[in-house]
Amino acid sequence: MAQRIPANIITGFLGTGKTTAILNLLKNKPADQNWAVLVNEFGEIGIDGTVLSQQNALVKEVPGGCMCCTAGVPMSVGITALLRQKPDRLLIEPTGLGHPREIVSILTSEQYQPYLDLKATIALVDPRNLSNSKYTTHQNFNDQLTCADVVIGNKVDQCHVTDIDMFNDWITDQQPAKIFHKLTRFGDIPPEVLDLPRREESHNESGHSFHHHGGDEPTFQLAPGDAYLRKENQGDGYYSCGWIFGAEICFPFDALFSLFSELTAERVKAVMNTERGCFSFNVNHRVVSVHEISLDGFESRMEVIDSQLMPWDELEQILLKLAQIS
């Protein structure tokens, strides 16, 4: 390549708004540039790639857990495929349970040094989580913030003044200091932040364990003749279950919205065919966000993540009833 491609890791724990932030960046990118996104999800069912493809970006998905696991093979395959298309910038969205230090180590290795110019790592954080021991005692949560060069306090419109004070106190205490920070909402990252330099530091592997069902290359395509597919996963103290439903199945919008509103899981994501059209659903803190998307003939996909093992069979029966699958 004539020049190295600038790249950024955009990290953050579950539900902090990483995908929304990347969508905003894609909407505001220079019109003459072609950007690529490598998106990694904890669950086996790819959701975010479908949403990101709406912005005409080059998108590759690595579902099934942290992409740096299994010696980074899925990650290397995805990056190589994107680099062959010669994008002007590469954005990398690890899973909310990802391990950013290991990803940085891979991207700065001799393998990618001639091709990638890794810029600042950006971490999104929900300020409300800084006072919640469930998050502050989780190793991945802390590693993501420690590894970040830039920290964005997102979802301030949903925060109390004490949450904002907590964020300001936390960011002031950081040593070494972050090179940039901002409080925002809707993942509104200033585009110029992408060009900030990465701090040079040693990236020692923190060590992590992850149990993945199904080998190095997750299977998340619906087989011909099947009405639906279910995949489960677990690791880092969390469980996930995802479903794919055939493109011919149309869900009732109101019933879906009610179901998502009632689920107590920490994270629910879905792209669904309904009688009103195609919509993406995003559930965090039991607040359901809905956005219409322009897709025809796509398979509905849903992923549920929680720190407790949930009654997946019961949830599946509800979904099958809504889908009118006997």
C-alpha cells in the first residue's frame, strides 16, 4: 500500500452506545472517502453489521465473543478482507466484553505495521456505571477505560447531576491523563478526535478466558429450509442467546415492543421484519430505542445478553408464537 490506513478502536462496555457513535461518524465522514468497519459481537448472531451497513460502509462481522481470542484468527481474516478493499479509514468496534489491550497489541504487531496507522483508542462510558460496583469490579470494564486515550461520557441526557460529577471526578484523577474527554449524548464523538495520536505504552496481556461454542468460525447463517436458528454463548461472566428468523416471517410490531420492554436482560439488540416495515431495536436499562431501517428481504435477528442465565426456552416459545411458527 502507498500509505498506511488510519485506524481507531472504539470500545466501551455493554450498552454504552458504540454502534450509535460509529453510525454518527459514518454520517459525517468526508463524502469522497470510503470507510470500513470491523464489528465484533459477544453473541453468535450478528446484529450490528446489519445496522452499520445502512451507511454504505464496508462492514465485516466477527460474532461469537472477543475477536482477539483463538489467536486472533477471526480478527485477522476480517481485517485482511477489509484492507484488500483499500478503505480510507478503518474503525474497529470490539464487543462490550472485549479485551482492548490484546487488540491493540495485534494491530501494532509486525503483521499490520506496514498497513495500519493506529490512532487514539476511544472508549465510551455511561457515567451512571462509574458508581455501580457491578461494573467497577468487572475487569473488562476497567481495562477498556484504562487502555483508552480518549473517553466519551455518553448518554448524559439520561444521567443525574451526581453521575456527571462522578465522571468529572473520575476523569480528573486519571494518571496518566487522557488526551481528550467529553460529555455527550447519542454517541456524538467529534470527528477530529479520530486523528488524535495513540499514546505509546506497553500493552501487557491481561489474560482472559472465553468459552465459545462452535469453533473458530461461528456459524450464524440460516440454513435453507429452516424457519429459525438459535445460538448460545457464554464468557467473562455473561451469557447470550440469539435467534435468526427467515426473511419470510413478519413479526407484530406492538407485540415485539412490549416483549422487549418487559425483558429484564442487561442488553437486547434486534433487527426485525414487522408489518410496519423493518426496524432495529436497542434495549438498555429497560429503555427501548427503535429506528426504521431500509432493508428488503433480510433475516430477522435478535440477541439477548445478561450476567445471569435466563430462561431461553421460555423466551423462544414466545418468539415462535409471535412468528406464528408451530
